[in-house]
Amino acid sequence: MKTPEKTRCENCIIRQFNSLKAFSKEELKTISDNKVSREFKKGDQIFKEGEKLSGVFCVRDGASKLSKLSENGKHQIVKIAKKGEILGQRSVVSDEQTNLSATALNDTSMCYIPKQLIIDKINENPEFTRNLLKVMASDLRESDNFIVNMSQHNVKQRIAEALLYLEANFGTDDEGFLAVNLTREDLANVVGTATESCIRQVAELKKDNYISTKGKKTKIEDKKGFEDMISGF
């Protein structure tokens, strides 16, 4: 089946946000002719930890959580993937099982690109390979920062950081509420604490007017206050 024109790689601006920007128009046509469009509902698992992937996922729309299962059976969310990011590339390049699980946080559209195409382009296109390495280096830097923040910031500071990250990367709706809202359990798994502790800290942030809530939605009311809190002021 021919890929619809609006989702073909050569017509897609999403590629400008990832390593695919190094491809020529002809290379993008080849990718388009071989990729598969996939839709995931909120809560759907995209791939699970330990799986051997036969391709990568390019996020066309939506958000996904990448998590690692700890020894005590708790999922630690290490990243929230946004539009334009590619999932599974490290596993495909290293030819290893996935180290993380990926789950859709909301209705998500992705393009699935077969592994062999990626490997062929690594061998044929040096600029693509450089871009791929830059992305992996950036992911490692984020992991380093995450470890530092976990050790130096308290739970309330880490919640503030997580909410600011969601606003900066996914924006807000017409009422100013975060466009992507995490459950209290997911937020706890992002900041590395028990769900009960996260619920208490969020209640305190609301009481102190840092945030407001409406149903399951959250709005940052005092961004400067959050930034000062994170800095220790």
C-alpha cells in the first residue's frame, strides 16, 4: 500500500528534529516506500524491555514514556519522548535487546522504519551516522543530568522540574493546563519516589499556589517560584 502523501518522509517536517534530516530526497523516498504508519492509544505498549526490535519508531504526533524496570519491580521513567524523536535506535544500532520499555501517554502516531534500512544508511551516509551519534550523546547527557538531579534535589524540586519539562516540551492547552498530564503514579516514577509521597508533595504545591488543578489536568501558576525552588532559593 502506498504511503499517503501527507505522511511521506520527504514531505514531513518532523524529520528536521532528528537524525533523518541528513537524508537526501531519494533516500527519504526509499524510507517512505518501506515504512509502516502505526497508531497507539493511550496506555498501549510500543515495545517492552528485553525485546529485540526489527526497526525503529519515529514519533509523528503524541508523547510516550520510556521506563526501566528496577529490581524491586517498580518502573522508573527515564524520559518522555516527544514529536520528532526516534525510539529504539540504540537497540537497533547495537543489535541488542531493548534496555527500556516504551508506552504511549496519549493517542500517538508513529512511523515504523525497518532495521535494515537504518543499518544500510549508517554504512552509506556519514552525515546520518554523525547525527545518530549526536542524538545518542545527547541521551547520555540527559541520563547524567538525571542521576545528578536525583541525588541533589529533593522530591518537591524534582516534581517542579518534571512539570516545567512537560510545559517546555509539550506546551499547554487553551486554558493554560499542561498538554500532557502524567498520572500521580507516572509522576512519582519520573521523580523516583513513592506514589503516596508524590501525592502529598503535589498537594503542598497546590496549597502554596505553585500549581492549580482541574480534574486530572495541572497548570503551573508560579513558574518563577518553581525555578527559584529548583535553584535552592
